[in-house]
Amino acid sequence: MTGLTLDRLRRNGQAFTEELSREGYLAHSGHKSEAEYTPIYDKYADVLGEEALELTLNAFKETAKGTEEHRSASLLLEWQLESQASRSLADLDEKEIAWESSAVITTAEGEQIQYQAAVIEIANEKDRKKRIAIDDARVKLVAEEHAPLKLERLKREKDFIESLGIASTYNAAFEEITGVSLTNLAADCAAFLRDSQSMWDETLPHHLKKSIGIKPSEATRSDALALLRASEYDGAFPGQHLQSSISRQLKEMGLDPTAGGRIVYDMGERDGKRARAFCAPTRVPEEVYLVLRPHGGAHDYTTLLHEVGHALHFANVRSDYPFEYRWLGDNSVTESYAMLMDHRMQDRGWMLRYTEIGSGNVENFLRLAGFEELHYLRRYCAKLIYEVQAYGGAATWDELPDLYVETLTAATTFQYRTADAFVDFDPRYYSTRYLRAWQLQAQINEALVSRFNEDWYRNPSAGPWIVNELWSEGQRESAEEIASRVSEKGEKLSFAPLLRNIESLLGS
Ligand SMILES: [Zn+2]
């Protein structure tokens, strides 16, 4: 073989990751019609070869727990596994991206809608009958074409990880490598669903009746999309002030919104651009793209804040850190910075200062925000519980669609559809990253309030503190380590601060 060393793996791994990220940025932003990942995987064959996996596995086993070497080795090993799994699925991913960018749904009335725009159309459609008709057409296409692709991907990914023999099951292998306990997190999620049940039962009927004029027993997931669209507040979130308002806030907290020109904002309309916004760090920290396709209203503000959190994080990582600390690690960390920013949309002072909501509407808006937060948390808790059962083999592939509908509908009251069981599924437990990020951002917010007061977001010392204490570290530490480092009493991650926040929003 070639005599691969960890240092060479870091060097080539970084070049490989940069090319993959750039290709993803170009394809998902509509600059290229399709992503060509295979040539990149071929070019960097040694980065994801057997030798590379063996090298990182040995480093993981041979280094002592608690040392910096072991920390590095575990990040590199996790990356190897994720990337080797992704490579084995690259052909399927290319097929899916090409399918998604060209797929069109046709409603019973003959109306044609781009598949990628269907969710936005449903959310914006005020006529409930039309909304359901679009969703029926979407579900038909998903069942026929998208779900089979997703199911095949899921099966192949599970088989691949199990074939490596790291642990006896897929779930045990995930826990072993990431240090995240699926059992504990799923139990916390079940407890959160129980603890917030009465709050949910009291809140939902009011919002459903007020916004859509229906009872909980009639509600479907397409109603949820329309309800949470909250278009009555669109006037308070003018599109022309979207970027300038958020930039102003960042400057007030002592930050440069472009991080010295390292962040590029791609906010224009373009054919083939994904509906879902994303941040593409193509070189960390030197070149970061923030891609957003504005749809109008409050949601754009939430989305831009979220992506700004990611972009500022990656663009402020110490450039002298090794590849694994700048690029790899626990994605709960970057998601928590994104959520710390997007949760300003639940912050009365922030809302009054940077949007046009005004003191007359802010209380109602915050109550709706509390309802939305509770809905999404309950949905994510249910998703994690479902995914743990799905990956854990608690049900056969054929039984999963019913289990999905049962679990998600019970948690959210909205009727889910079996067709979405494999499409609405985060591979490799990305939902664990979101849930732990949700918990961590609440703790970081509390830490910022105690250091810089309630309005930390406009304190010129807060931005530099976040850069030095948090963002510059990349993802060297886990979410658990950061939680105990920033909180005054070294608290553990939990749903408790989130539940407190929702209670206060609903009571406003
Ligand atoms: Zn994110």
C-alpha cells in the first residue's frame, strides 16, 4: 500500500471534503443541474480506502480515553464511517438529486407544481380543499418514486455500517463511536412528550380554530404547514429588510456579518435552487456560503438567523486547528449556534428592535412562537423515537410506515401519511444532533444572559466573547462538554430549560 499516515489522511481528507462541499453548494444552489460526486470519490480513493479506515480504527483503539490524541482519533473514525457509508451511496444520492430537481406533481385538477416547491405551495394555500388536493398529489408521487429511493438508501446504509463489525447492532455501533446514548435520549424524549402533553392539549385547539377553523380530530400535516406559516404577520417581516436587519443586529453585538468577507450570502432567486436553505462551508474558515431562497414572511427571518449562526461559526474557527477540529465533530455544536440565533425570534426585545412586529402584536406572535416551538419539539422527539425503533429493527421495513404514522400522529395530533415514512427520516441519526443542539442553545442563551444581560444580542462585548469561547473552537468538543463549560453550575443537557421557555411564551 501507500503507507498512509494520519497527517497525510488529514491533508488529503481536507482537500476531498472541500471538493465535496463545493460540489454540493453548486448543485443545491442551482449553479449546476446535477451533483457529480463520483469523480471526487474516485480522485480521493485513498482517503476512503480500507487502509484509511484501519488507520483511524487503530488510532481510536490505541489511544487512551481522555487524551487529545483519542479525541482526534474518535472524530477521524466517525468521519471515516460516515464518509465511507456516503461513498457507497453516492450513486443513489446523485439519482435522488437529479430526480428532485426535475420532479413535478400534478393535482387532480391538472395543476402542475415543482416537487421541491410543493411544501411551500401547501403552506401558502389558504383554501383547505386545494391544500389537501396538492398534498394528495404530492403523496402519490412520493409513494411511487421518492419513497422507494429513500428506502433503498436506508437499507444499504444500515447494511454497510453493520458489515464493519464495530458492534453487534447498528444502534450499538452509533453509540460506541459518537458517545451519544440513544437509549437515554429516547427516554428523555418520551418524558418530554408526557410532560408537555397537557400543555399541548390546551394550546392546540385554540390555534387550530383561530387559524383554520377546524377541530383537532380533523387536522392533517398539511394543515400544520399552513398553520405554522403564520402569514398574518408577513407585514412585520418585510423581505427588503431581511438581510439588513439581521446584519444590523450582528454589528451591534460586535460582529462582522461577513466575517471579514469570508461569508458569501447567496440570497437570490434561481431555477434549481433548493427550497430548503443551507450553509456550505467549502473552506473552513476561509470560504463559507449561505444559501437561502426567500419565500416571504417570518420564516425567512428564522431561516436566515439559523444559517447565519452556522456561517459565523465556520468562518470564525481557528485556522491553526487540525482538519478534524475545524471540519468534523459533533454537529449538535454547530446546530446549537444556528438555533441560538434563530431563537431570537422568540425573544421579545429582539423582535421589537429588529422587526416591525410592534408592541401591539408581539404578545400574540410570541404565543404562536411558543406553540410552534412545542409542536416542533414534540415532532422531533417522536421522530427520534421512531428512528431508534426503525434502525433498531423493532419492526420490519414493511411495518415501518404504520409505525411512523402512529408515532408522529400521536405526538403532534396532525394526521401523518405512510408515504412519508422514509422521506421524513434523518439518516445516521441527525435528529440526535438537532435535539441535543436544541438543549444546548437554551443553556448557552442562559449563560449569555447571565454574562451580558437579557439583551446580549446588542452588547458589543457578546459577539467577541462567543467568537473566542465558542466559535473559534470549531467542533473540537461535544455538546455535553460545552454545556458543562458554559453553564455556571456545570449542568447537563436536558429539556428542562426548553420546557420553561415554552411555558413562559405560552403564558405571555
Ligand atoms: Zn442547521
